[in-house]
Amino acid sequence: MDIEKALAALNNPVRRQILVWLKDRSNFPPALEEHADLDGVCVAYIRDKAALSQSTISNYMGILKDAGLVKSDRHGQWTFYRRNEEAIQAMMDAFAQEILK
């Protein structure tokens, strides 16, 4: 876990809010029938919830993914994101260890 990269990713209130939203799938509209068996939330739903442009959300999700805080799966033209709970916990543990020394 690159703690600097993770902290940089979290240094934006919208990116932090996206992580909170992704914790509970009910924060978004129901998945389309053809996507009902897929994990995660499509980027279009994240974009709509955040009320930001597609390019901004794509950039934000790329930053969160590069930091390891989310995982993505591509299905056709759709990209689905979900939290990487293990990485989030590892980042929190590493941060606490560094700060509480």
C-alpha cells in the first residue's frame, strides 16, 4: 500500500464521498437487469450521483483505482467500480501506525 498515493486520493471531498457511497449499493439506482449479477456500480451512476462531468468522474475513479482503493471491472461498454475493502483497511492501519508512533 502506497500511503502517500492513498492519502492524495483521499485529499478530495468528492472522492471520499464516492468511497462512502460505494459502501452501500442502495445509494445508487438498481442495476439494469443484464447487470444484476455484477458486483459494483457503473460509472454512469456514480457520475449522476456526484453531478459532475463524465471526464471528471473518470479522472476521480482513475485516481482511486491507482491508489488501490477501488477495483473496476469492464463489461462491454460499462465499467463497474467497487471498494477494495482490504486495501482501505491496510491504508487505515498504515496511517494509524505512522501517526500514532
